[in-house]
Amino acid sequence: MRPETKIESHRFEALGTSCSLFSAGRPLGRLVEGELWVRQVGARFTRFSAQSELSRLNASAGRWVEVGEDMEALLRDALRAYATSGGLVNVAVLPSMMATGYTRPISQGPTVAVLESAHPPPALPDVLQVREGEARLEPGAGLDLGGVAKGWMADRLCAWLGPNVLANLGGDLMATGDGPAGDGWPVGLAGVTVMLRDQGAATSSVRRRRSGDMHHLIDPRSGLPARTGLEEVSVVASSGFEAEVVAKTALLLGPDLAPTYCASHALAWWLGGSQ
Amino acid sequence: MRVLLLKAGATALTVIATVASALYVSSHLKNPTAPLQPSVLNANGNGSAVSALGGTVTVGPSVRPGNAQPVTSTYAS
């Protein structure tokens, strides 16, 4: 193990959550630039601003809409996540999220839930088309990228920041390089420390962002908040995005199938709680 | 006589094939509790489970548990 390199860190609130950036051997100023990157990209992906790229796509009513490079890449990855999760990770859950009362930023609290209007979302490839620089959403469909964007952004941010960095965006994180001491980045996972090198970690949970029986994790099979017998899943995978997808899929699969699924899709995992 | 020999030979062949198949199958029993995918092994080649908050963290071979103080954690947000 080599002598420990000094760690620079920078913490801030963005994306409706707490974010932290770490680097070994890079200046603090680079991490501050990383915060600006998070705010700029996050502003394009949020559904809580009418001016965002996502809101323009959601309001496009079947027309092809110009999208930026990042949005195009994220939408393509969302389609890939839909396929690899067997449809369990479906970003077309916006109508169901609205029905549960998650109509505005969580800091402002939920509105009244109208579950009668919650239905299983359509298959994502049936309502979303992506081509170079443009995307099209079927009328009536709506996307919420909150379930996949943070891990995706952590991956991109690490690549943007340079080697040997760690980006944690609301618990969904990516760690690149050998870490401060050359044996990886020490990261907490359910109370245990794991050393990550070019790996991501994420936690999917129904314990947060909830009000009574309502929470933000929609089960696409019902269109309602998930009740699978698992409350929280943390995983390590090859990237932050991959970890986010695997954690969410495992939670939705429930306690009977999640262990086998994690054994074949995750590098480390923890399954927590029961409903 | 030749027909009789052929019949006896065919019968013997059938009995031998049946017995051999039964021996092969009974010595290669399928484990009904086996997972669909091979389980993940740890760096030592054995399953690695670390006690954690309200459960167990399972660690595969490409992730190493550490003793260092974590710089950050994955958590629900």
C-alpha cells in the first residue's frame, strides 16, 4: 500500500439531496467545478422546472423534441435499463408518481394522493423513441428520471473530474481510481466498509421520500408504490448507473428472488427489512 | 435359432442400456435448491458474508471489505 494521498472533499445540496465529491491528488477547485456541473446537468433532468429539457419532452405531446447530448445518452440508457430489468426499471412512471402525491419537490411535501388514476405504466420502448439529437414521447406518457439519473450523473461526473475521484449524489455513487491509499475508496455499505475501484454503489429504498403508506418507488406491474417485502437494497456494481438499476430491480423482485438476482448481477449487496 | 439369438441380444441390449442409464442418472442427481446462476464467490473462493445492519452484506470476489474509515456511504435519499 502506498502512502496515503491527501483527500480533498466538497459537500453541497443539489438534486433535492446531499451530494459529496472526493478526490485524491486533484485540487479542491476541481470539485467545486463538479458542483456546478451537477447543478447544470440536474437542471436539465428535473421534472420540477417547466423550463427543463425533461419537462419540454414531457409536454411535447408526440412531437420530436431536440435534446442535448446528455439527455439523449440518459434516455438511451433508460431504455437499456428497462430491457435489462425485465421492465421493472421503467422511467415512464410519472403519471403514477403524480397520483401518489409526488407532484412537487419532496422538500415542499406531498399533495393529496389520487390512486384511482394510477395505472401500470406503458412499456418504455412503446412510448419513447430516441434518435440523434432528438427524442419523442407518446401523448399522455410522462417520464421521471429521478430513479436513474443520480447514478448516471455520478458516472459521468467522475469521468469529467479526472482520475481517482469519488462522486456521491444522494447515496448513489461512483468511485474511480485506486483511492487515497492505493487499495480503493473506502465506502460504507450497510455499516460495512468496502473498498471500491472503478465501481459504483447505490441504495434503493421505500423508507425515504414517503408519507404514510405512500412512497416514491413505483412498481411498474401495478402502477402503485411498491410493496414487495423488501424495504431497502444496497448494491455494488460496475458503475453507479448499473448499481442503481440493480438495486431497484432487486427491491422490486422481493425477498424470494432478490438474492439470486443479486448473486448474478451485483458485486456486493445487502437486502434489508420487510414490509 | 438365429432369430432367437437376435431376440435375446436385443433384449439383453435393452436391459443393459436401462440399467446403465439408471445408474448414471442416480449418480448425477440435480440439486433442486441450486440457484439459477452460479453463486458469487469471494476472493478466497468461498462465499463471503459480513454481518451488517439488520442483515448480511454479501461480498463478491471483485470487492474487498476494508477496515478503513469510509469517506462516504451509499444510502437512501
